[in-house]
Amino acid sequence: MLSNINQIVLVTGGVGFIGSHTVLSLIENGYKPIIIDNLTNGHSITLDRIESITDVRPIFYEGDIRDKDLLSKIFNENKINAVIHFAGLKSVQESVSKPNYYYENNVVGTTILLDVMKHADVKKIIFSSSATVYGEPNYLPIDEEHPRSFVNPYGETKLKIEDILISLSNHDPNWSIGILRYFNPIGAHRSGLIGEDPKGVPQNLMPFLTNVALGKIKELKIYGSDYPTPDGTGIRDFIHVMDLAEGHLSTLEHLNNNLGIEILNLGTGEGTSVLSLIKTFQDVNKVEIPFSFHDRRPGDVFSSFAQVSKAKSILNWKTKRNLKLMCKDSWRWQNKNPNGYGTKYDKK
């Protein structure tokens, strides 16, 4: 990757869960990330933690991608080579109650970002999409040709942004675009200094699970015990966040050498049930996780896991970390940081 040394990459939403781990990987591989984040889902102290791990403090702009003047300022002040776009609201439940808020933030924000990029003649972008765009699976594993649909406004915003990027590529062949459809990221950096620390009520399974392990939550609620799966609980494709971060680097390398658009699943290709995840977490970390079963939630799919051969073929990328390590790293992060980024720590 020596040819990419000192490439400047703007990372929107770069202090969030996936964004911060990707920033870390960029630094470790010779890139120079610049972050813009409005701190809706992120914590500025993440910058201290990244610096503690890498001895590099990324340039940081606090602000919103809908602020066209700020974006223009960032592109004028820095010779940016590419953009990795994580910024966006991500709560499924909130999107149902505030759909216009989600369209304004996610879709309009992206169009403003793309407009500024075009005027700055920066035409290389990786977009953080989601397996949500597949809706209820017609078949498994899910490949990139699977029909798209949505069951909530959050998923609709991802789908609409994908369509905007596909249209952009069709009309201007000078763009290099990667659309990455994530499955279910968990885990944390091996240092335990950065990890998932959602603001407000957690939206994902692992933060609930680790807080039960801490004793902060009495028990883990499992929604659905009668799905048509081996143990009755839902099945998901869990991927270590560091594998996901490295998938962005592999995509960036590909875009450095290719025009056009690539749409890729990032997952392990393996389905794990909720009960299997709990058992693995208990076995690896020697902690008990009390749980109870509850009715299914509307909109939840019973099983979802990826076909990942396309990413392996095009990017020469595949996951390296198994479920045991995902559970171990998630617990190390939460155990070292019982109050998330509100936990005090000593810089080296």
C-alpha cells in the first residue's frame, strides 16, 4: 500500500462506532484521515483514544454534512483524495416516528456532500449502506443481486442513497464509487480503547448483552422464540468491526485503481442465532447472561446472512476474526469502559 501513503481521506461520521475503527485502520495503513462529525452518534473523546493507540490525532471538524459552507471549507483547506461516508441517523424505531428527519439528514445530507465533492473535483466515495436494503430475504445466503426493498424509513434512506450513487455513476463515468452493504458489526479494537457506545437506548444486540453482563440491565430480552430456525431465535450474520474496517481499506485500494461502481456485501457468510451468540459470549467470557423471551417485533426478519464471494473475488478480502473473538473483544471494551466513553482512562 506504499503508493497510498499520505492520501487524505475525509471520513464523515468518523467518531462513530464503525467510523472510528475505520479511521484507526486508515492511520495504521498510511492514510491521513480527516473527520467531520456532528456528534449525534459519536463522542469527541474517541479522538483521544485513537491518538493513544496510533500516536496520530486526526484533524477533526465538528459539524453537519448538511452545512455546505463547512464542507466547502474542508475541501478548500485540505487536498482530499477520497471520501468514506458513514454520517447518518441509524435508529430504525426513530425513523418510523420521524421519517422526514431521516430523509433530511441522510438523503439530503448525502446530496449536499456529493455536490461539494463534484465542485472540488473529488470523485471517489465509499458509502456505508446496509443489509437493510434487502428487506425480508427471498433466499439465503443473500447476494448483491437480491431484490431490494425496505420495511422502514431508515432502510428507505439507504436505498435512495444507493440509487443516487448508481445514477451518478451512470451519468459521469469519472466517479469511483463503492457501496458496501454491512450485515451486523460487533466487537471492538483489541486495545479495548474504542468500541460501541450508543447514545440513548441501544439499537443493537451487543450493547444490550454487554450491559446485562455488567449488571446494568437485569436481563436480555429476546424478541421471538418461534422463528423457523434450529433454536427458534433469529439468525444474523455477525461481523467483527475490525474486519469491516479493513473491508473499507480494501475497497479504497480498489477504487484507487478503478473507475465505475461496485456494490458489495460485507459479512462472514455465516448465520448465527441469538441464542448461539449468547452461549458463545458466556463461554468465552465466563459470565452469565440472564434472558427472557418476548413476542416478535414487527419488521424483524427471521434470518439474514450474506453471500460474500463477490467481495472476496473483487477485493481479495474476507473476514479473519471468528465469533469467539467478536464476543471477547466486545466484552473487553465494555468491561474496561463500564460507562463507555464516559469512563476515565490514562493516556500513554
